[in-house]
Amino acid sequence: LAYYFEQIAVHKHLNAFNEVFFDSATQQATLVQQKLANGTAGKLAGMVIGIKDNICYAGHEVTASSKMLEGFISPYSSTVVERLLQEDAIIIGRLNCDEFAMGGSNETSYFGAVKNAADEARVAGGSSGGSAVAVQADMCLATLGTDTGGSVRQPAAFCGNIGFKPTYGRISRYGVIAYASSFDQVGTLTSSVSDVALLLEVLAGADEEDSTVATLAVPQYSQHLTLLAPKKIAVLRETIDNEALDPEIKQAILASLEQFKSLGHEIEYVSFNLLDYLVPTYYILTTAEASSNLSRFDGVHYGHRNTDAESLNSLYKLSRAEGFGEEVKRRIMLGTFVLSAGYYDAYYQKAQQVRRLIREKIEELLKTYDFLLSPVTPTPAFKMGEHSQDPLVMYMADIYTVLASLAGIPAVALPLGNNQAGLPLSVQLMTKHFNEQELLSLSHSFL
Ligand code: GLN
């Protein structure tokens, strides 16, 4: 723990942590040490873990990196935090992220951007940018993030770690600040696949507090990371044969295909012709859900409150105007628009239908193939400020990650080493609902 505290101090300028839990982490470490000594320690004994600052931990501040929640102390713990602590993990602090997890560069945080440790002039990715850099710069062993449309996988790709998003419904979201509820999942950022497996077997599984969690039994993932019999991997052709794809990413992915073949797996290219619909469908649905989820931040129940308001309406208006940042406001307005009478059919309902088509197409492919493969991102980490004035360019960069989110399937971003400039490269694997075990086994044999 002392080592990690020191690493955090050394890398303070990267801005990965919103807060370090010196006291509670130290207390927990002492407790775990006693348990280790008398042989009662849990599965995660001594694992030092950081949590994204949208995951509640009783008695600790949680802000979603927003002015709206600055100073808010959570009265209860999320299920994921409960389960980590039950197995004797040590929670070292809360990590910077895009405001309310809306963004792909960590630049929308009220507490400032997170710097990529591979090149400090570049973004960490987002929205779980702090979670990625904390692992990249060895400020803790592993972190939790949330992934609505790529927020675990994309920053992991930009920082060279393993970013894992489970099936929708595998892990409880109780106590996780909602962005878009039909997409949000808790995921992990680690430097080894065995850590993913261990964390997942602790975190996954039914929860009385969250009815969207599947009641399926949870395998002991970490005990079964064995080599797989030959599998069929489908490369989504249009994602690779794509002019917008960075040539070094493409090259690294082509090399990874050879590696999968040498492990005995079969590679086939398949066409996926719905690529153009992914980003628009994702942003219509997520902004709609966000506008509804964020209505609770009204300056009365929660969050920042304007002190000069003279009527209830102006209290709402002023508190929200002051508390939310620009990107969050943009999304609330967009979401309110697509849900409004007269536009609902043309946007929200249409997007729901397209989501269904996308999901069906993916399920169809996953009847023939065991895995789908694509890039995680079209480019390596970009420069700070490069896209921050252009939301559409930023949204388009989510094209490869939102697919698994729309379909609700598990996906992992795996590191492929660095490019010439020293920036991490990556590849993404996806598989059918609740097939995490094979996804992790394949990843394990590959890395
Ligand atoms: N970049 C995507 C967005 O802004 C993904 C965010 C996320 O997964 N939380 O919506």
C-alpha cells in the first residue's frame, strides 16, 4: 500500500485520482493483514483497487467528476464495492472521469483532464480515463470503470491495459451513478487477464438491489483460464478495411490475426454492413436515457444548489445551469429533444428499432462464429484539445466500442504493444451473451 501511495504522489500531475482514501485504505490494510495472519482472508486479500468516481462507497465523497455533486458523501455502498470489501480488497481512492461518464477523452471532467502516461500531451481516453492511467502508471493493481459505450475499453486501449466489459446484466449497477441504464455496465481495467477473471467472479451475479442482474450461476472464471479448443473468429471486415483506421493499428491487428491462427483458431472475414448506424443509434438512445436519469439532480434532492433563487422553478434552472458542464447540458438537451412529442417516433422509436436490428445481426453472426474481432479505436490516443471543440468527431470515434454496448454482449480490449511513437495499440474481441469464460480464456492464451 505504501508503494502505491508513493506512486500516486510521484504521478500526481497526471490527475488520475480525484481523491486518495488514505485513512480507510490504511485501516482496511491493517484488517486484511490480521485476517491473513489468522487464515481468514478473502479471495482478493491485499489487492489494491481504485474505483471510478461514479461508484458509491459509504462515507466517501462521490462526484461523477461534476460540480453538481462536489462535496456529496455517499450514504451507502454500491454492490460492487461491498463485494470487493467482503473479499478483502483494499480500495485506494476514487478516479477521475468524464463528467457523469459522458465523453471519450476525460476532458469533460470538472476536475480537469487526465494525462496519458505514455505521452502527457495526449488524452487518457474516457470516460474512465483516471481508471486507465492509474493502472498504466502502477498507482494501484486494478481499477473499476463503467462502460456505457466504450468507457472502459477505449481508455484501456489508449493506455495499454486490458479493458473488460461484461454482458449487460452480469454485474450489479446498484450504487453506480446512472448515465444510460440500458447500456451501463461496470468493467475492469487491469494488466493481466487472471486479475479480470478473479474480479469478475467476485463482482458478478444476482443482486437483490438490482433486478437487471441475471440470476445465472457465476463460474469460477479464474480456475478455468485454460487453452481453448480451436474456435472460429470472425473479423468484421468493414472495421478493418476502413480508410479511417490508423495504419499502425491495422498492421498490429493483422499481426494479431496470425497469432490467433498459430494458436489453432480459424479466422474468417465477415461483412458487417450496419456500421454507419452504430454511432447515431447509440447517441439517440443514450442521450434520451441520460436526460431522464439526470433529472434527479435538481438542487433539491441532490447536488449543487443555487442560493439566490426566488422561486422553485428558478432554483431548478439556476442549480442545473451552474452544476452541469457543457457536454452534459448538450446531452440533456439532445435527449429531451429526441423524446419530445412530435420527434419521439422519428428519433427515439426509430433508434430502438435499429438497435434491435443490430442486436439480431450480431446474434446471427455469433451463431456461426465464437468471437467477433474489430479495432477498439480508429486511432491511438489523440492530443489534448484536438477534438474537444468538435463533439461530432469525438462521437464518431466511438464507432467500434458502441457495437458491443448496443448488443449487450461482453467485450475486451487487449493491448498489442506500442506504435513507433510509443503509443499503445489494441484489438477488441467480443462474444455471445454470458460467454465471459471463453472470452477470458482466449485473451489469456493470446497475451
Ligand atoms: N464515449 C462514449 C460516450 O460519451 C462512451 C461513454 C461511456 O461509456 N460512459 O457516450
